[in-house]
Amino acid sequence: MSAYVDPAVRQSTQDVLSTIVTADSSQHAAKLVEQVGGRVTSDLWLIDAVGALLSPHQVEALAAMPGVRSIVENKRVMQSDWGDGGSSYSLTTDLAWPVAIDVGADQVHAAGVTGKGVTVMVVDSGVFFSPLMSMFLGADVAIPFAGQMDFLGDGVCPEGNSYQVYLMKQYDGYCMQYFSASVDRYGHGTHVAGIIGNNYKDAATNVSLGIAPGAWILSARSLGADGTGNYIDTIEAIQAGVAQKDERNIRVINLSLSAYATVPYFVDPLNRAVEAAWAAGIVVVAAAGNEGPNAETITVPGSDPYVITVGALDTNRTPGDWSDDILPRWSATGPTPDGFLKPDVLAPGSKIVSFMYNNPSDPLNTAMLALQHPDYSETTELFRMSGTSMATAVTSGVVALMLEAHPELTPDQVKFRLKYAAKPAVDGDDIAYNLLQQGAGRIWAPDAVFGTFPADGVANTWMDINADLAHGYATEADLAYHYQGPIRKMLSDDGSTVLYYAMTADGVTYGFGAADANGLSWFDLATLTSRLPTWSGGMLTMISGMEWAGGYSNPAGLPTWSGRLPTWSGGMDWAGGMEWAGGLPTWSGG
């Protein structure tokens, strides 16, 4: 059997293709590439692969060689912001609203947990500190900054005698840049890092703008001045995080970036890299992407089944008031192409204020985003943006809080607790958004950090990540070690409606949502009922009476999961429907 070849590679009209070649080791992959006359450009040892430049003829010759598992395009990646933008110099500001309140992080801070000792690696466009911030505040005041690994330009430090060059050090594969030398030509990475670790405080409430203001931020620069990059640089950043995990106590990798899902998750090199980081004990938090609102729009690496995938909320800048919170139209929804339920959770991601430098008299250092959207900046330091990138950063901050309080937690335990503690959007006795739109619901830090959980509470229990990683797609037998998600879809008899469903081992079929077959826009239950679609002759009619079979009860005064699940006639149960019975605000979506 020939190796798996990405359709995009075979369809390319270029004379030389930038690819990622996977074998049983990166050394073997390099040897095979060289045997067909290709050029190895990078060692991606984390995923047993190399970056390689190949001609179309060399691709076909390599695919036929024993030992080659896959040849995949070195795909483009981009930041996951939607744009939207606001922005002095004390450590307090009245130009922002404290997103920490909307996820309960302020309550966790009040208990003394701020993410201290936890390092979050932000793989993005870099981090930049403005000259005034450097002079008057310092990196440890604004953001606890552990430095920046720069993978752009082959990871080579610039030459010269400037002060900035003096603050750089060359390592194998990247340039280490310390405070005052790190750069972010685009601005996205600085904004993301400032959402996670940010010591600015809201003037009205004295709440930190950062979700985990005590956490260390280690920047890994893999996106350029236009906010885009490629798989190879991004994977090199991730594998550097894995290599330095223990030395730097890297417990979280934030990936507020996305690429289109074009191959199975177990073949996609970026998904394999995040799985390897997860297996090494690092919690990976990835953006769902901004391709929503329709079904099947989750992007890579958020499409990977193991990691934590985050969709966004628009909280209408009313901290603590959930009544006007909605799912923004751009937040991507599931299922993934492999049939997995995503996103896992939601977090605030609309009009989030964080750092970004904008000084018209200093265009060399002003972020490209600030130049493109000057109306989103009110002063030189703070900028307002929207996107699942921002929601991902909020979630990474909450994960850092969890790991300070419980450093013994594994990534699978963190994922379980974060989802277990999440609060779904409700509308009366039913959910306002289906599970493929909101996952487990919005994150809530107090319960995720201090809640009581089942002793065996672990996510991804039905999958073996090590076996998954150990087998590529060299033979049909390898497929036995990979997974198909539980979500299936079925077209109605008249071809108008797609139903997303899953079936249990005992034959019960659960409906997860329905969408217009033309464009995959979601239907609410009222619209679906009015359409009266049929599947193989059976009409879908909503009836009530099935008790909710999941969730948990919190201590008195906190919300509980309760209520009824309506069922479809003919034995198909709708997987939704919860109501609150406690003291936190509820949100009904819209």
C-alpha cells in the first residue's frame, strides 16, 4: 500500500512543494526524502516527520517507498481573531471591562490563586512591550514574561551591535529573545498573552484584566507580520515546548490559530503535534475557529479529539450579567470532519481588551493590526479584539489557575473538570444552543478550580493516545488504532435537512442538532418542527418525558443540572435540555 498523500499535494500545480513527510522516525523520514532527491528543511522529531521540498515526481516516488506513512502539505495557519476592537499608563484603566468576572476568575484570585508558578506557552505572532511600558512598568509587572522563542526566518537571531541584539541568544532552531528584545509585528500574540497574564486592573472593580495574572508567559513566535504562518514553524514551536516542559514548567500551550481541516485528524501533522504535547503532559487549548455559524466549521488544531477546543461568547460587555450573552455568528461549530463533538467549551471572546501597541509617531513598532484598525485603540497600549483566539486565551488562563491549585492534574483530568464545571446556555426547559454549538457550555473558574469531582473523572477515556500516535496511515491495519467520532449525519427524505445524531451501544439514537442541507445553517427546534422532515418515513415530533442522564449537583447555592430531555418519536432522543436550580446567573443565548 502506498503512503497517504494529501489531496492538496497531488492537486498542486507548483514545481516544488513544501511538504511534511512522516515515517517511523524523523531520521528515517529524512533518509527516505534524500533517497528520492528531495531536500529536508526541518526536523520535526515530535511527530516522526521532516519538512521537505519535493517535486511532484518525487512525491509519487516517495509515496511508494516502504516506511513512508504520509505526505501532507505544509499548510498555512492564521490567527483566529475576528477583529473588533479599545486602549495609559498606570496599572488601572477604565477603558476595559474585566472579563475575569464573566468566568469567575476574580473569585479564584480572591482565594489567592493567580496561576503562580505555571508557564503558559503562547504560540502566536510574538509579544512586544512598548518603550514606555519597558521603562516604567517592566515585563514582570505588565505580564510575567519568560521570554520569546522566535522560529521565523529559520529561527536565526539578527546580527548587529544594538541593545536588542544583545538581549537575544541563538539556540538550535530558534532565537531566544528576552524582555525589550521580543517583537510582534502583527499584534495578535501580544493581545492573546495579555488576556492570560495581565496585571492591569479595572478602575471600577479593582479586578485584574488577566485571567491568570501570576502565570508566566513564554512566547513562541511562529506567525509573521500578516498574522499567518505555516505548519512547520508551528510544529517546531510546539516541540520546543515539549523539550523544555520540565525545565520551564510548561503546563499549557495556547494555540489561538487555525487551519482548514483537509485530512483525517490522525494524518494531519499539526494535530499529531498537539497530541504528542498532550501525551507529554501539557494541556493544549486550541481555538475552534471563526468560520461559523454553520455546522462542520471547526478548524485545525481544534478539530483534534484529545485537546480542549474553545468557542466564543459575546457577553455584550456586561460583566457578571449573563442574561444578554449570545453565541456570536462567527464562532465555529461541530461536528469535526472525523465526527467528534466540538467545541468542548465556550468562553468570552467578543470585544476583549488587552495589550497592543499603537503609536502613530512610532510606526516601526506599532502593530499591523493597530495600523489596520486604529478605531479599535483608544490609547497607545490597550486594544479591543474579538475571536475564538480571545476565548482560547481566557480558557488557558483558567487552566493555569486549575494547575496552580492542583499541579498533579493530567491533561485528561483538566479537560474533564473544565467541561464538568461548565454552564450551558438554557432557554426555559431546553438548551438555547445544541451541543455541537456550545459543547459543555461556558467555563466557570470557581467550580473548575475548587469543585468536587468524581474520583475517576478523566476525559478521552475511550481513546488510547499513545497507540493513536504510534500508528500513522501506512497500511489499512493502522486504521484500527485511530478513531471515528460518534457523531453521524443523515439527510432527510426530501433532501432539505441534515440530522446529526449518535447511537449508543444498546441501540438508542440521540439527536444532537439539525441543519439546512443547503449551507448547513442550524435550525432551532421550532423551525425543525414546522418543517416536519422525515427520515425513512418517520416524522420527527417533539414529546417530553425523558430525564436528563448526565451532569452533577453542586453544594447548596450553586447551580445544578436538572430538567427534562424531550425525545423524538420513533425512539430518537434529543441530547439537550437543562435548567438552572441555583444562584448563578443564567443565559438564554439568542
